[in-house]
Amino acid sequence: MDKIRTRFAPSPTGFMHIGNLRTALYSYLFAKKNGGSFILRIEDTDKERYVEGAEDVIYRTLKTSGIKTDEGPREGGAFAPYVQSERQSIGIYKKYAEELIRRGGAYYCFCTKERLEGLTDKNGVRTYDKHCLKLTKEEVEANLKKGMPYVIRQNIPKDTATVYNDLVFGEISVDSNDLEDNILIKSDGMPTYNFANVVDDRLMGITHVLRGVEYLSSTPKYNLMYDAFGWERPTYIHLQLIMKDAARKLSKRYGDANFEDFIKKGYLPHAIINYIALLGWSPKDNVEKMTMEELISNFSVEGLSRSCSIFDENKMRWLNSLYIKEMPPEEFAAAAESFIKESKANGFCHKKIAKLLHTRTEILSDIPGLIDFIAEFYDAGFDTSLFVNQKWKTDGALAKRILESYLDEIAPAEFTEEGLNGFFAALAEKNGLKKGQVLWCVRIAVTGRAATPGGATEMLDLLGFAESGKRIRYAIEKLGAS
């Protein structure tokens, strides 16, 4: 095929790890940049590791992240089925395994578990010794007629170098003596990853294979199968690891970097995608914030790194904050709603809360902490030392005078943003104070916090006339007891 075709072939063994998602993203970007097709294939032949519901996680993650498949289990396509267990049930892998045996690229192995265990050396390393390759055709047929259990192994030639070119790492050469005759078809008839991915990539017309760097040294095994079948090899693009820190890579085993967990934490899907695109790839102009269309346009293999990347959540948080600030107010309010409810601020106007938080939120899960003073004000205790401010030259005594004057002068009609600004200017002038002194003391009184998402007038407008007055009387009471 002349048209570029890439694939993402995950195993349904749990959540969508960030490293897996980056592989899907790069495969998608490469295909779309070059006018090609992006295919999803589910590799579910390892039944021991299969996790119920994991396929739905794969579909949901791709949809949420904006990665659109051209062919796959749900879309269908010319090479269906796109689930390996379904392909196995119609005999695809058995057919090609037997063809590979006829071509000398594989052989039946009848070795027992006990014999295989005896091949383990003193270091615990087990290397198969090609024992069953010596069986004659007649011996093999006799064993098959007896119903003896068997696997099918790849026949890897000895004493030769296997060489291929990777678009990131250049020429790779591996000594065939370092490669074992790995199993292609297991004793239960199921194919291993090593075999099924080669057959499926060929039958589905995959032209470019993008996968993790951990496959760099095992790719020669796949190439030997391509050669034995007389098939053209695909082009390889191996991707360097994403590290949690300098010593440890991100790992599904340790629960690192689950895409849906980041969504639950309040990251926006495209902010996550934008960030992980930069983990191992640098666009030519060093731009960092990109839409999906810009990622496609800018993507190039030349920008892929040979070095590992460190996952920096603070950097992703910063990028997410840029996306949040650009959201239309209505869209932000809708996204923030469940997090506002989580804060138990349900007696107050959520629209006003969202307006206050829009430019002050980095990730949506920040929201409950930014407005916890609304629900927790009376239970949190009141620290009267917050009234002491060197910049404004305020202390508890001055704060009490300001708050008492506020209660004497304030009226419900002044509870608009314009009305409150005028009120505070007049109150400051009447008491011979600066407006900032008044605003500081009133904001501390109604929130009990040194830092809040908005100033005194915004806090009063949010809380309302009655609740603000109640809180100021509470603060005066605490000042009197201090």
C-alpha cells in the first residue's frame, strides 16, 4: 500500500497509562500529518492478564482525548475483525503459523514442562536449545496424531546479525545468538503477542509501527518472520521512555499516570494530550500550547527524542491553567459545577462562584480548596492575628472599629459591586482611613482567610447582605475575646 497506515494495539489489562496514550497520539499524529489512516486493534490474547471493562476504558480514553480512529472494533473496516481473540477464533493465526513452518521459519515443539525447567542454568536463565527442531517430519506427524501437547516456536538462525533502520535511533544490529526461539502459538492454540502482531500488521497493511523503545532489541525477531514469509518489513519508529523521575519510569504496575485519574483531578482532556505530546517530541518552533490541528500540522519524526522524558505534573498544571483561562465563561461554569458542589457551597450562587474562580483556577479540583471558607467558616476557627497587616498598618483594635462602623453604615441597597465600592470609599473617608485598610479587615472578617479568590466587594456580593453581616458580627465577637 502507498498510503501510510499506523495502528494502536493496546492490551485490555487495566487503565490507560500515559505512555500508552502517547504511543496512540504519536501514531495518530503521524498518520494524519501524512494523509494516512489510524487503526485501533485490541490485542486480547493474553487471557490471564485480561481485565473486565478495560476495553471500554480504551474506547472512552481515545474518544475523550480527541484521537479518532479510522478503523477498529467499533468502526469496522476492510480488515475486520479488529479484536485478536475474534481473529484467532476464525483460524487466522493457525493458518499463518503452519505456513511459517512450511517455510522453515517455525517448528513444532513437544517439550514437557519438566524438560524445559531442566534448561534453567545456575543464574535462573532458561534458554531453549532447539531440541524439537531436530525432529523429522515423520516424528512430528506421529506426535500430532498421538495428540501430544505442543507449542509452535520461531526458528531463529544462528551466527548472523539482523539489521534494520529505525527512524529515531538509526541502524540497529542484533546478534541472532542473543535471540531465543520464542513461542508463537501457545499450547492452548492462542497466539503470543510476538506472532499475532506481525501477522495482523501485515494483513492490515500497517506501513509504520510506532511503539516503545523496549521493543528495539526484539524487533529483529519480528523482521525474521517478515523475511521468512517473504513480506516487506514495516518502517519502525521507537519511542523513548517517559520517566517518573531520574531513577524510575512511569509504570502501570505502580499506578502511575492514569489518564482518567487526571480527568477526575480536574485536568482538561486536551491539556493532557497537549502536554504528553511534548514528552519526547519538540516542535521546530518550540511552541508549547497547541490545538489538535496544530499538533498534527507540526508533528515530525525529526522532533522525536532519543532521550527519556521526565513527567512533570507542575508543567501540565500550568498548561492546563492556560486552557482554563481561555474557556468561555459558560463552558467553565459547566465544567466547574461538580467541583463547586463538592465544596458544599450549595446555598450560594454557583454562577458568581464560577466567575470568581475562572482566572484563578489551574485545575478544576483546586476549586473546593479555593472556596472552602464558604462552608467551613464557622467550624474552622477564627485566627484574629490575620487582621494584623504591616502593609496596611492594621491590627485587631483597628479591625474591630472598622467592622463596627461597617455594621452601623451598611444597607441592603448598597449590595451591588458599584454600590459597595462607593460605600467603602465613604466609610474609609469618614473614619480617616485608607480604603485598602477597610477592605482588608472586611475581607478577613467574612472569609477568615488571608488569601481568597476575590477582594472584599466580591466576597460580600457572593455571601449576600445577611450572611456577610452575620460573619462580621462573629468576627467582632472573636476580636472581643482575643
